Amino acid sequence: MPGAPAGDGTGRVRLRVATCNVRELLDDGRALREVLRAAAADVLCLQEVPTHPLAVHRLGDLAADTGLQVVAAGRAGAGAAVLAAGRVDVRAAAVRALPTPRLRARRPVRRRGTAEALVRVVAGAGWSVPVLVRSVHLGLDADERVDHALRLVPPAGAARSGAPLVLAGDLNEGPGGPARAVLTSRLHDAAELAGGPFATFPARAPRRRIDAVLADARLTVAAVGTPDVPGAAAATDHLAVVADLLVPVAGGA
């Protein structure tokens, strides 16, 4: 993905948000690190990070190897995590569980959750406005996805008094699906706005666009792509999505 300017000269500054489902870190670790370094994200949303007590250290190792720090992760997030670069000011961070049944059709149901961070980036002598970045991994059941989508975004028509929201992750649903419709009624699909949507799954022969960065209308989408790294398909079974968003400077228009 080509670099984007730090700002656009109109009182906005770049925030680069990336998302990647890392499949429990079971694939080629070296390739994954190359992909994430190439993404050069300010904020990185991950899904399917290890949550077992004996494996959680692997997320910290991944962060350290890619120049990032873990700012939101934990069992409540059910594998969702947020990492940030050192240049990012993290104002708050949290993980929370989303309601899921223990069984569906007598089969165990994977827990779902979200990780989020309220962040800002340097803008000249000041800062951007704070942005809430939320990492999500929606489930395989359509009704559950819709329920979780409704919990993850402000109600339609709600006043935009809070921080602009960026929701990024594995939605397990392509454009036109019911949960996607809920999300895009509140947020814009960054790839659609950038004019370059691309399939993200499976990584070796992508056919479905189920990974996305969705952004508040108060943010401008400058570019969307995926890191052009040799052997990237060996890193995990999803392609990473990287979005350059232009964020208002605090006190600006």
C-alpha cells in the first residue's frame, strides 16, 4: 500500500488503521511479522489472538517484533485485540464480551467480544480529536451477527456527540449481508469510499470481502489497501486491510 501524507493541509491529520485475523498465530510467524511491519499502522486491530494462559505471551512477542504495544486484549475480548504504535496517545482502552449462547443446535458456540481504544495522534504542535477504534470478530450465525452489530455502533439517527468511531475486523459477512447493512447504515465502508474494494478471504485465493474498516462520516478516507509483501498469503488465512483516515485536528473544523 503506498504511503499517504501525514495531513491534507486542511486541518486534518492521518490515522492509519489496519485489521487482520491472525488465526491464533498458527501460520508463518515470519510472514505475519513482515505483513504487519509493512502495514505500518498507527492502530492495529487483530482477531483470533491466542487467549489461553500458556499462549497469551505470543501476542506481546508479536507486538514487540512489529514495533507496537498491546493496549487492549484479554479473555473478555474473545480473541479481539488492539495494538498501537508508540506515536499514538492512548486515552483509554477496554475489552468486553458480547452475549453468546453456550450451545447452538447442541454444539458449543465460540465466544465473541470486542477490544477498543480511544486514541489521538500528533497534529503539528497539537493533537487530533480522539477517535474510538474498535476491533471486532462477528460470528457465524446471521442473527447473532445482527445483534452484535446493533450493540457495536450508535443507534441510527443518534447525535454525533462522542468521539468518531472506527470499527475494523472480520465481519464473517460480505457486503449486502444483514449485519453489514446495520453497520454501514451508521458507518462508511472505507474501501468503498476509496474506490478499491478487494476480496480478503481466503488469503491464498481471495473470493469474499469479509474483512473491513468502517469509519465515521466525520473522518475522510484517503486510501485503502493491503500490504504488498511476498509470501503474504502464508501469514494467515485473511488478507490484512489497511486504511488511511484523515482526522480533524482538535479545535479545527
